[in-house]
Amino acid sequence: MTDKSIDLERVPRHIAIIMDGNGRWATQKNKPRTYGHQAGVDALRKITTECSNLGVKYLTVYTFSTENWNRPSDEVTALMGLVLTSLEEELFMKNNIRFRVIGDLERLPQDVRKKLDETIQNTRHNDSMTMVIALSYSSKWEITSAVREIASKVSSKVLNPSDINEETVSQHLLTNFMPDPDLLIRTGGELRISNYLLWQIAYAELYFCDTYWPDFNEECLRQAIANYQNRQRRFGKTNAQVSHKIITQDASR
């Protein structure tokens, strides 16, 4: 599949990815799970660059969930080490990519937090694409934190309960600086969301594939985008309503 199979005018503005299958990929090769995570970092570099080349504006990747803290301590330590080594500013600067992070950062080791802050600061003026990692993140934790903050504002009379709407909730989420995902990709063959961006993907198109993340390459990404472009996004409307809107838009050009 080549770029000709993709309409570059309709590339998803925001792609979210659940990078699954690193450990199983390594096990199949009789390697330790950490070997799979390192290969996963290599895949992420390729996909980040390709997203930037295709014109994607926001890429959000599920790197480490709050539940992942329950994994064996040696694997958690190795994953934290990978975070440090994988934050290569050359990748961000070369492709004019801004780096952001969402999650419960208080739980991270100090050296990891310092590296994250440095990368955020050093890439803050880049504006071709924003790459976001969800680190020590879970959607239930995020929504709970947002509700707690809204409740505090109501208690202090800063916010009137009758004024609370969907936008209020969205603005109190960690993702308030970017649009909701258009396309969610999950690799590794599992058919679940795993506590990831539950509020934000309400109308995202979901794409699941059996490919383990280390093997998910540029061709796989283009296949996912092509699949997305062959769907009709209705946002609760009927086929006729959406088709009429598209025809009207085309006629006005």
C-alpha cells in the first residue's frame, strides 16, 4: 500500500494508539519481555515520524497504565528506564514535533519526571505535530480527578452546578489542550479499550489488528488510515443526513 491509497486531505487529525503485544512478541522469540519493550520503542519512533509525514496533528500513545504498576518490579524498572532512553529530542526537533505527557506523574521516579519536563520545555515551540504519551495513566483515574476538581469549584462557589455540561468535564481532563481522537488503533489482537481515553473516544473510529506492536510499521499505519477513510462518521445522525452534508459541502467549494 502506498500513500496514493490514502486521501491526504482526510487523514485523521488525532490518532490514539494502544501499543499492545510487546511482551508476547518477545516470548514468541524466546526473549525476555524487556526485549519486546525495546523493540516497541523502535516501532514508536517509526510511527511517530510517519504520522508527522502524513499530516497527523496529534498522536497519543498508551505507554504505561496505572494498572501497570502492579507488574513485576524488574519489568516496571526496565520500562521506566526505557522512558528515559527513548525520549530522543533529535526525533522531535527533526520533525518539528511538540512533546506532551498525560498521567499521574507524581508516581514516577524523579529522574523520569525531570527528563519529561526537559523534553516538554525544549520542544514547546514545535508546531508540526503534538506527540502525547499517556504515562501512569488511566481514564477512570483521570475522570475521577476531573470530578473532584469540579466538585471543589462548586463547593467554593466558583462554579454553579447548573452550568456544568460536557464541555466543563472536557476542560477539566488532562487532554483539554487537544481535540478528541478521530481514530483509535489497538495492536496485538485484543478487543478492549483497557481504561484508555474513555471520555475522549466517544465517537472515535476503532481499529483493531492482530499485529504485535513491534511489527506495526508504516504500512500497517496506512492500512489503518485507509480503513478509517472508508467509514462514514455519523456522530448520531442518519446516513442520509451525513450524505446530504457532504454533498452540500462539495457543492459550495
